[in-house]
Amino acid sequence: MTAALPQAYFNPPRRLPFVLPTPPQGKKLISLAINESPYGCSRKAWVAAEARFGNPNRYPDPSSADLRRAIGKQFALDPERIVCGNGSEELLDVVARMFVRAGDEIIMSQSGFFQFAVVAARLGAELKRAPENDYITDVDGLLALLGPKTKLVFLAVPNNPTGTLLPVDDVIRLHENLPPEIVLVLDLAYGEYMEKVDLDRLMRYGGAKPNVVITRTFSKAYGLAALRVGWALAPDWMTPGLNLLRGVGNINAIAQAAAAAAVEDQVFVDRVVAETTAERSFLARHFTRLGLHFVPGYGNFLLTRFPDEKRKSAAKFIDLAMREEGIWLRPVGEPGFANWSRIGLGSRAENDLLVRLLEEYLK
């Protein structure tokens, strides 16, 4: 299958794919559309950002040395193997540009992260999608698509937009069956929401292999989405090329300082994950009570299907939620999810309000 994106990505668009909406007068925007954390960031990160903002006339460190050292110290990793990016999305693009040329192939799961498809289209690569089992990546399906032109396999664990989690044993089986010249990119943007033992095991396994790149982000559990900070753990032989391909000064100085402080405050991250897990269970209980189908998963969202594409559609509820309460939701753009919304987890007050709207809408 040829890499394909909506036509707007190839013609000059009249507007961006999405813009921040304006809530009704007197209402504050409640953002449940793009998987942001409602819990802010660590106080330590806030203080560090304020301190660095006092010297804005100085360029940031182009190597992000302090940030890489902080990440390395926290997770017992060699800082020289860490590459930092303007969000993990930049790093996905950088890895692909290092290995993929027009006509090469990139493999992903059917409902994998949309950015994987964007990367393939930018490079003129052939994109192949493997079917899934109950919205979970099918390892055998991925392996069946491998060919002589395959250069990358993209895999998000947990997945976005489904939230489903491929067990670590299956990730390992996938890698063990890849030819050594194919690079496996593990996108762990939602890794903090996994069980810690599984995340640690995945990091140790991937970090020991010469053809695995792991990407992480500060945008979710750390609450630094506005600052756009991501990082990758890559093999020694790969990091010089990745650093050459990434942007020079790609992370601003304030973001570097905030992220370096944030990674040291794992107590804050643990609290955010606990609160998020509780809110996911809260919404899951109410969605079940209301008869809404959703995909049980990990992450800070629930992929939710609405009952009727005409009378009780996702699109109509999305419009209602913004019009009535300023709640921002979005439809799912991935193939096969025409009447779905990926509903982010807000605070308890925000989730209560969402549930009340759903009750009125669905009855």
C-alpha cells in the first residue's frame, strides 16, 4: 500500500488540520482532545523554567547536556546514547530520515500512531499496515509484511489512539524475528502509564540491541506539553547520525531546564499516573453504565465509539460538548474509526461534567 494522507497534506491547506477552538462566552476551554495532562507540572520544573527565563538573551545548549545527564542519572543510562528532540515527534522523523529513502518501506500496525504515516509520506516511503486483533498489534501480521525494501518498523507501546498494550514478550518476539538491518522504533510516549516492571524490562531489552530506538516524551505524565521535549535512547553507532540530522538548538533553554528538573521528580510523576489511572477507571465505569463501547487500555485517554452514526453520533456530541460547556473533543482520523472519539482524561470535575453531558445526550 502506498503511503497515503488526506489530500490537504499535499495541497496548500486553507487551515491547519485542527486549531484551538474558542469556547462559548463565559466558559473556560476544557481540553480533552489531544491527550494533555490536567495536573500541571512538577513545582521543581516550574522553578527551573522561571530561573532560566531570567537569561533569555543566551542561546540554549545545542547538545542538551544537562538534560541528557539528568535523564541518564534517573534511568541509569549512558547520556551519550541519549538524543533530545523538539518532542518525540521530531525524533521519529529524524530516525526515519536516517534510514529511509523514497521507495523504501515502513511497517506499522493498522491503527498505529498517525505520525508514523505522516513520516512515511514526507519521505515518499511505501507504508504497509498490518491487521490487528481486537485493536492490539498482531506481531505475525507485522512480520508477514517484511520485504527486501523494509527499513523501519514503527510500534507504539501503549498504542495511540487505541490505548492497547502489546505485551513485552510479544515486542521481544517481534524484534527477534527482524533481520538485523531493519530498525525497530519503539514509541513509548505513554510508557509511564504501563506497569513499571514492564516499562523497565522494555527499556533494558531495547537499550541492549543494536537496531532498536526507543522514544520518550515529557508531554504526557510530566505535564510539559507546551515546552515540547522528547528524547530517544539509541545505539552508540547511531547517535552521531541522529544528532547530525536533528535541528541545531532544537530544544529551547527554558524547556531544557524544566525537563531536567522534572525528570528528577518521579514522586510527582507517580502521583499523576495514579490520578490518571483512577480517572480512567471512573470514566470506564460510567461509559459501561451508559452503554458506550470503548477500548480498555493504558494511557490518559479512552477510545470511545458512539452508538449511531446518524442520531447519536460522535460528531454531534463533539459539537454539543463545545457548544454547551466548552469541552474540546475530536473525532478519530485513523481508518476504521468513523464514529469514534479519543476522549482524554481530565480532572474529576471535568470528567463529571463530561459524564453529565453524555447522560443527557444518550438518553
